[in-house]
Amino acid sequence: MNTFEKDSSYICGTYARFPVEITGGCGCVLYGSDGKEYVDMGSGIAVNTFGQCDSEWVSAVTDQLAKFQHTSNLFYSGPCAELAAEICGRTGMKKVFFSNSGAEANECAIKTARKYHEDKNDGRSVIITLKNSFHGRTVTTLAATGQDAFHKNFLPLTEGFAYAEANDLEGLIALADSISPAAVMMEIVQGEGGVNALSEEFVKGVADYCERTDTLLICDEVQTGNGRTGKLYGYMNYSVVPDIFTTAKGLAGGLPIGATVFSEKTSGVLTPGTHGSTFGGNPVCCAGALSIIRRIDDALLSSVREKSEYIVSELSSASGIRSVSGLGLMLGVETEKPAAEVLAACRERGVLVLTAKTKVRLLPPLNIPWDKLKFAVEVIKSVCAE
């Protein structure tokens, strides 16, 4: 049996896989068992920050593997402490809890928001999220997700969530005034919801409301974080500071990690025994993450913004393309053809793109070389124009 047959026979059918088996890669180029090379414009859904087999990342991970690969969180670990210090130093936040995924990071944020108000004995527990949002696939993060399509088949979900329209500040404030929520949780760019960036007026308005009412502001940076939007974290595009933010995906460059990051206000909420994770803060994952985040500097972030401007400029005016949305190298392309058709045609020509709802989604490695980026953009333009 080949890989396709074994996958079909033995792996749970939760993924509608593309007909490509990846056998290797280097940077933004992936190699398939079909003998073809592909320019990767998805980077594992915003995970492979510096592409495949990045030499500095490989060295950091293998060096740590040769020391120790895991230890219980009952002991101290240098990579875990160093990574937490790096994140706090780069953001001005105060504490970090490490887990294994974005959903787990969001679960931790939700628990913390409720405990914050429980400790104050004020009875506030409901969390407002936005319609069209996506926060994870656990029962609780599905409840937080503001899309009915993800709720189907899994009812009843965790109670305690209310949903507001994105970019409708008056509506959100009216809802909040009526229920006195514990927190508002939002993605700066709604990724799975169609790569839609929130407006600056809305984000700043929500932040101001939260500050005035002791409502915690939680920013879900699972996909938008770690340089993806052209800033280290997406909320920095709007000059706001959340009480809690979460991140995962690109943080460790291809290894599983999640992080829930707390401001001074929320830094003392979690105490011994109130939360935990067997693999959270894994030293190998943290070593990989340190090699990633330390290289997300001003020069790289500037290049992300420059490449974003190029993509938007080239595609916005191209035949067969209606609009381009998003921030940085997290972009959604609204095409006249069905997005699935564009994806398939691009794949045949050596470019791997993704979809988000009805849009083509672009999430290339942050350091994608200009020649590969221009090749990929030309292929997308050509496919859309046909």
C-alpha cells in the first residue's frame, strides 16, 4: 500500500486532503512524491515561519534534543523560562502559560477571564466573541467560535458565550451593557472567517470600553501572531494592549506549542493547581520557538509589510480578482472563479495556496524570497485571468 492508500485505510477521515504527498522541503519550496516542486504559499497554515528545514531552527531543536527532550513541569527548564522572558520582554506583558496548541491557549484565556471575576466575586462569566470568528475545536472553544457551521453535531456546547457583529462598536457595547461580560475575545484578522481585518475604530473602541468597565480584552493571536501581520503581534497594528493574548501556530516554526500571555492585571490569576499541561513548555518546542522569535526583528517585519504591499498591489488590479483583504502576509483573495478551482489550478502549476470560506488564502513563510514570491503571484494572476 502506498501513502494515499494507508492514509485512507487507517487515518480518521477528518481532512479533505489535497492529492499531494509531501516528501521534503527547503525554505518556501516543497517536494512531492510526484517529482514536482511547489512554492508553498500556506506554510502549514501560518506555522512554518521561516519555511522548511531552516538551518538555525534545526540546530536549536537538535541541540536541545541531545540534552533532554522533556521534563515534568514540577521541575525548572531553561528553554521554557527563556522563551517566557523573551515574549514578555518583546511585548511588555508579565507572565506566560505554555500549552500545545491554539485551542488550548484560548481555553486557558477563557478560564483565566472567568477566574479573574470569580476572585472579585462580581458574578461576571459571559465572554463576548465576534460573529464569524474561530477560536478552536474543543467543546469550549467551539462555543467561543461565532459560526453556527462549527457548532452543528456537537451540541450542547459550553455555556457562557455571546456573539457580536465585527466592526459594529455600538452593537457590541449595547450587548455588553446588557450582560456585563467577563471579557471580550477577538481576532485582529478573522482568519478562518475569510481573512477579514477588524477596523481600527472598532478595535480601539472595544479596548476603551473594556478598560472603562473592567472587562478583560483577550486577543486571539493564534494565526495573526509572530510577525504574520507585519507587527510582532496583530494587536500592535492598532496601538492597543490586551489584558490577555494567545498565540500558537508560527511561534515554534513547526513544533506544537501554545502560549497564553498575561498583562500585569491578569498575571496573578492562575495559581498552583488551577491549570496545567503535561507537555506545555516542552524544552524542544521552546528551543525551536526561541530560534524563531529572536529573528522576528524590525528588518523582517519591514520586509513582511513590503511583500504584503506588493501582493496587494499586484492582485487588487488583476483580471478575475475582486478584492484582497487581510494584513501583512495573511491575505485573502476574493476571486471571480470558485476559490477551490483557483487552488487546484495553482497546484497544477507548482504553487500551493489555501482557502478561507470563499477566498483564496495566502500565508507564505515570512522570509519567502522575492523571486519565489513573484513567481507565485504571477501564477495566481494567470489562473484568475483565465
